[in-house]
Amino acid sequence: MSTRASLRPAASRPASRPAGDRRPAAGGRPWPVLELDAVTKNYPSRPPVTALRGVSFAVAPGELLAIVGPSGSGKSTLLHLMGTLDRPSTGTVRVTGLDVAALSDRELSALRADSIGFVFQQFFLAEHATALDNVADGLLYAGVALAERRYRAAEALGWVGLGQKLAARPTQLSGGERQRVAIARALAGRPAIVLADEPTGSLDSATGSALLDLLEELNTEGATIIVITHDHAIAARMPRQIQMLDGRIVTDTTRTQAGPPTSSVPARTADPDSAGHDGQPSSRAEHRP
């Protein structure tokens, strides 16, 4: 597969891109495609629920990482914030350098359509549409013309090994193939980042392993991918692992190419006196691009 140039986000983005200041990269290195700084999320109830407690980390272009933790650890809430589906109670979420809190709803929708691809456990494919149309329709909100949508959809399906099944409907595809269609849909817009929520959850072990192989291959071709999972075996395949518990990051480790992690030091603990941190362990200083 020769897709390296195609899978990297385009250098120039469409004119509908939300307005905002981009911070210069330090030392000539690219700014993070995703950055969370002291993020909290509170839900009003009786008693109030704090789902995230001072979460801080950054993701550089081209990374492949897993966010892992048990049910109730804050993974789903974090997914919603990373995907701009929700806003933090306090702290800052930046996507491609843009502060999510500073954007209007319309600008936020444009940012999401332009810069973020989603892969969900349940596929969410239109049963009566072809694979090509399912992928092409994912570009509607990005304002892409019909001919270009279909061209990009065919290209993306080729990336995931379904170039010969453009006319197939989901009912004619296996579970693994349907998830590949969903991945193609996420990649067709050449987003800055792909968020994969339990992508193997509906697949058997062999098909799930093959899907992870595909994500690793797509990452080597330039895609930035975050896998959200409860499965530590899946997380162990990723070069970087962020482990969550009770709304906090407890570890953030990166494996070198030579093998296991060079260190597995718990994330640095923030100043417990700082507002909004709540003693949250943080790894931002260690992993900032």
C-alpha cells in the first residue's frame, strides 16, 4: 500500500475552516494535533458527578496511541471532548491548535467535519447504501462536491483493502469488512486525527487482530490514530498507552521501536492546590511534541 502522502492531513485546509489563532511550534517542531490542558468535566446531578479530573496530555502528528481503562474511568467522556462533541467544564481542549471553547457551534461543526474522523464499535452504516456511498456521505458536512466525494471514497476504500467491493452493501459484507468501511469513512476526509472507539468490540478475535494490523499499517502511512479501549491486550499493541482510572491519567508510557517502554513512570502529579487539577497526574511535560 502506497498511501503515505494521501493519509497525511492536507497542508492547506478548506476556506470553511474555523477561524482561530495557531500557536507557533517550539523549536521548529509541529504543534500537537490534539492538546488537553488541566481538563475537567462535571455533570450536575445529586450528588454532582466529576467524570474527568485535571486531564493533561498532547498528541503529535503521526502518533498511534491507546487510551485504556475500565468502565467508569472517564474514557467515554474524554472521547466526547477530544471529538468536540462536548465542551470541558474547565481547562482547555485544542484541536489543530484551535481552542474548542473559543469556537461557535457552527465553527465547531466545521472543525469536526474537517479535522476529526470517527470509528465506532457499531459501524453505523446505512444498510441500503453501497460501501462507496456510505463513505462518500461522510464528506457531506465538509462541503465536498459529489464527484470529489465519490473519488475520495473509492480511494479510501482502496486503502483498507475494499477497492473491489465499492458496490457491496453492508448486508453483503462480513463484520470485519463493515468495520473497514467505517475506517475508510473516517479517513476519506484526510482528518488531522482519527478517534477509534472500541473498534474491535463487535468482532471475533482473529478479525479484530487483523483490524489492528490495518490501523498500524495506516499509521505508518501517516494517519494519527487514538484507540479508546478497555482491553489491555489491545492497548499493549500501541506504541503509546495512556491509562485512566477514576477520571485521572495514572500512567502515560511510550514504547521505543526496539521493544518495551524505556520507562513506565506514572504521570507527573499536578500541584494539588491548583484550581481544577484535583491532584491529577499529568504527563504533558514528558510527552509534549
